[in-house]
Amino acid sequence: MSEKLIGTYGHGTENDFVITFDPNNENELTPQQILRICNRQTGIGADGTIRITKVDGKWFMDYRNADGSVAEMCGNGIRVMARYLVERGHQPAGIFPINTRDGMKYLAVPEKEDISVNLGKVQENYGEITATANGKTWTGYNISTGNPHAVVFVDDVEDVGDLKSPPQVAPADEYLDGVNVEFVQFLENGELKMRVHERGSGETRSCGTGTCAVALAATLKKGKSLPIKWVINPPGGRLVVDIDGHSNATLTGPAVLIADHDLSKYL
């Protein structure tokens, strides 16, 4: 690894990341380095890292959670990556693909406005699940968006209490690699409010794939049919999810780059 490595801090609805640009695949971060970078007390502080590299000539998102573990996809992170590619002149604005561990995703990236990403099929894995936090248990939905989600509905998301510890989800054998857990509230205006505990990161201000899981779970909960659109409000902002008649989810929301940092001290 080179002695000096620049990381760019950015966020999508306050789901925040440190991005490194590594098109020649020369600067892969270790889990220990990612832990140091993402530490909110002694590092830059972030929910995860995104290493931009290339595989077979295509942009690839190497996403890691704050604890250094691998994740298949990140719906907010891929929009922030796309913003980086366009703002830094590596990719023209417009429609272009980014490869991920969950396959190729296509994004519509304007110069300034919100970015849309087609995240592909979102689906229910049949069988009731439960999530327990702070002594309370709720039943809910087992949803896959390429990564796993347990979605439960509550009267008020604040009644869930703190999410410093991972909620206990059953049956545990459904989620051998961990699970993201969403707590969702229906609002009187027809929108949704949510909180999320992400595997490997803890409670975050937003989760892009989580909002897509929430959109499908809310559709099932209300007995509605596809296609459908939901406006979803995590603590960090506002996201829109469209699910078409074939269960393909498109996520639309902001992506912002904040500042560059020298990562040398964390390597």
C-alpha cells in the first residue's frame, strides 16, 4: 500500500462513508484499518468504507461495514460512490453501471440533483420472523434485497428504545451472516418513518437497501399491490422507493461529498 492514501468523507441521508479511489486495485484496506478509520472517537467516523476499484474494466464497489466485515450492497453508499465518480471527473453524468457483490446496478446520476439506483429484485422470504429489543418483541417480515433484512412494524419508532446492541432476531438460522433490522412506523400522511440497526455498523441514520425492504414489507402489511411508491423517512432524511410490477426496486435520494482526509495515520 502506498504511504499516503486520501479518503473522501460523504453521506447519503446521513448514512456516512469514507471513499478511497483505487482503480488499479493497489490499496485494499484491512479490517483493522477500516475499524480505525470508521471509529467515531479516534478516527474520521463513518458507517463503512467504499473502495472504488475496477473489475473487468467496470467500476466495482468494494463496500465494508464499520467493523471491517464485507457487505453485499449499500443503497446509500452506491449513490455516494456515483456522486464521487461524476464530481471528480472519472465518469460523465447520466446513466451508468456500478458492479457490486450483489451484481450490476444501474444509476441515473445528474450533475447536482438526487440520484436514482435500480437495486433489482426485492423479495419476501416466507416464514414469520421476530425481532426483540429492550425486552420487547415484534413479529415481522424476512426480506431480501441482495442483503438480509428483518422488518417489523411498531406504533412509534421511539418506543423501541436505544439500539446500541443488535436486536435479537429469530429464527436465527435464517441469518447466519447477520441481519439488518428495521423498525417502521406508518405516518398519518401515508409516508413511513423508520429506524435501523445495521449488521457490522450498529444503529445508522439511514439504510438504502433497508428502505427498499421496508417498502416491500409495508406493501405486504397493507395488502397493496405492485407497482407502488413509498416515501420513507429515516432519521437522516427522506428517500423515495418505487417498486415496479416485477418487484424491482428503485431508490432515489441525495448524495453529498464533504471533505478529503489523509488516511496515513490509520494505515
